[in-house]
Amino acid sequence: MPNTLPVPHVAVVGAGLGGLAAAGVLLRAGATVDVYEQAPVLGEAGVGMHLGSNGSRLLFRWGLEEALRAVAVRPDALEVRAPDGRLLVRRPMGDTWEKEYGAPHLTVLRSDLHALLADRVPSGRIHLGARLKSVAEDGDGVRLRFADGRQTSADLVVGADGVHSVVRRAVAGEERPVFSGSSALRGVVPAADVPGLAPDTMYMWVGPEARLLVAPVDAGRRLTYVAVLPETGLVEESWSATGEAAALAAAFDGWHDDVSSMVRAAGTPGRWALYDREPLPYWGRGRTTLLGDAAHPMLPHHGQGAGQALEDAVALAHFVDGTPDGLRRYEEFRRPHTTRVQLGSRGGGARKARPAGDAPAGGAGGGLQQVVDDLSWVHHYDVEAALVESAAGAQRGRPARTSEAADV
Ligand code: FAD
């Protein structure tokens, strides 16, 4: 339960989805918070993302339901199709999903979600153009040094600085990124450019090698697409590389007309070589901890990176008490859960919906069912309920319940 110790001053490094979510809940838990962001302007790439029920229920509790529903889409169905357009399986979403999980699955532009989270943090507490160079314990606090020569200190530091985290390097040293063998090409197009698609439906076309996932965003005005393609060689790990329209066209050559329209509309996609990292055995040292992709960079196949960062934020605010012990309790609570999602993302998610050769509809449908089964425990998970249960377990002298022991 919330601490009764003096108000800690927390420095959050990174104003991405995770850092802003953390700042918002820490402020409401009574902490003093400053956020340091390397970018000169606050913002996010305008590509789309999936927000599972585990994430949307937290945003609703933060009072963002109306604003989120106004910009996001709650798809009515997911259709999985073969390259020739054959419907393999249709899963109702919408009300069915919301009733089953207690909160909706939403598709939303990252920039829209980012703006909602930024609104929860006073702009005077967000310091832009602040690229962290180093972090070091200094007496009772932590000293942060920035590339432009600025320095500051805080009681606690939260590294929410993404997959290339400087704070993670300070905690865990140099590591090797793990390449998945695939790249994602993605972007956003006007919905009117692909008129064959229903505006309230998510589509996944799956072939033996490539797959294409398309979902409505921006209150249905636009479509976000992600194509996952095999990569033959190692490619640079970057979130800002430019993909090739030709690669997209070649991968989906001869696929159904709707796919061809999508590819034509796509223009030049952004390209993400898909890397993750091995789960860390610890996330912090002393007064420093990690959150979001800095703590558990994961492949996007479960659509859960941001959702896990939101859950981290809630758990961090629950345990934070200005001491290193509070941070260790946060890490112990979160690590088993995020490790399971992180490792599950490697083999799971949409990859399992891939039809085996000329498998009949039942084959691919079985694959989709497995996708849903794989993920249902993630969408059901309510981090606040788990915190309450963990506190009750601790009072009874039992070890805290983690997702390792959760029903799946
Ligand atoms: P980031 O969003 O990376 O934010 C880190 C912030 O820290 C940035 O603003 C950065 O500028 C700043 N920063 C970095 N270094 C420094 C420094 N030295 N000093 C100061 N600031 C710094 N997730 C989902 O939930 N659903 C999806 O559908 C989904 N799809 C995805 C598809 C693809 C192809 C990819 C690659 C990822 C996808 N993800 C998805 C993952 C999701 O985008 C991330 O998990 C999420 O953005 C992590 O948020 P974060 O705040 O931890 O990190």
C-alpha cells in the first residue's frame, strides 16, 4: 500500500509512453517528479499500435476513457486471411472482447496515446533536449549528467529511456542485442486509399514467410499496417530507418487485391529490424531502476511493449518510498511477469497464426486459437489487483503471487 515515508524526488529519464505514464502515476502518488527527454520537442511517431485490455483498463482508471475512445478504434473483429484472400478465421472483438476481459482491445496512434499521457504531467516538469550521458550514486542521491553539460540530482532514478537505454547500461553493462531474423515495415495510410477493407475490422494476411497486419486508427480515418518479413542478413537496430517500398511490393506480390491496394497506398514505410535482449536477472542498483523497454525490450508479436510499461508504472508508484528497498520490491514484483511476456513474444503472437503449407481453414484457425490462448492471461492481468493480492499474501507470510503462479 502507498508509503508513508517522506516524498521522494524522482528523475525519470525518457518521455516516451513508459516514462510519461510513470511520471503521471508517481505525481499522483505524491512524489516530486522531473522527466528528462533527449528530443528537443515532445512527441511520438504517428504510427499505430495495439493496446490490450491490460493497458486500456489502466488508462480508463486514470480518467482517460472518454478521450481515448474518441481517438482510438475498438475493432469489431479480427479476420485472418490467406494470401489469396480466403477467410481462415474470424474472431469477434468489440463487445465480446470487452465483456470477456473487462476492458477493450483498442488500436490507436502512438502520437495520440502519447499526447494523452503527456497531458497528465505539467510541462514544467518535462525537460527537453536533455540527453542523459551518465548516472552515478552520490551520497544519498543519484547524480545525472547530460550531453549539454547540465547536471542534476534526485533521490531515485527511473530509466525509461527505451531499448538503447543509457541507464540500463549503467545497471547491467554492455549487452548483445538478440536479432529475431525479421524486420517490421510499418506506417499509416488514409483509410479511403484501401476502400475494400471494412473500417471496423483488423486484418491479418498470413503466408509461409511474410504477414501483414492492418488495423483502423485515428477514429477510423486512417489504417496502420505492420508487415513482418524475414531478413537474410543482420541489419542495423534502429527505430528511424527507412524501409523500401520495393521490399514491401516484392514480399506481397501476387497476394489478394486488398493487400495490393494496401501496399500501393503504403508508399515508403518505416523499417524496424526486430531485436530484443535477454531478460535481465536484475533491473536496478542502489537508487536506480528501469521501466518499459529499458527493462524488458520485447519483440512486437504480442503487441505488449507499451502495455507492460503502463503496468510497470503502476507497480513502481505502489512500491516507491524513496529507498532502494522500495525499488527492489518493485523489480521483484514485475520481473517474473514481464520476463514471461518478453520470452513469449519471441515465439508467439501472430507468428503462430501462420498456416502450414496448404492447411485447411481449421489448421490456421487452430493457430489463431493458440494466439488467443497464448495471450488471454496477459489481457486478463490486472496489475492493481495483483498488487493487492501480493500485499495480502505478504501479510499472511506467503511469497507474493507472480504471473508464474497465475492461472493461464
Ligand atoms: P520508448 O517509447 O522507446 O521511449 C524512450 C524515450 O526515451 C524516448 O522518448 C527517447 O527519446 C528517450 N531517450 C532515449 N535515450 C535517452 C537519453 N539518453 N536521455 C534522455 N532521453 C532518452 N507496443 C504495444 O504495446 N503495442 C503494439 O502494437 C506495438 N507495436 C510495435 C511494433 C513495432 C514494429 C515495434 C518496434 C514496437 C512495437 N511496440 C508495441 C512496442 C512499444 O512501442 C514499446 O514497447 C514502447 O514504446 C516502450 O515505451 P518506452 O517508454 O519504454 O520506450
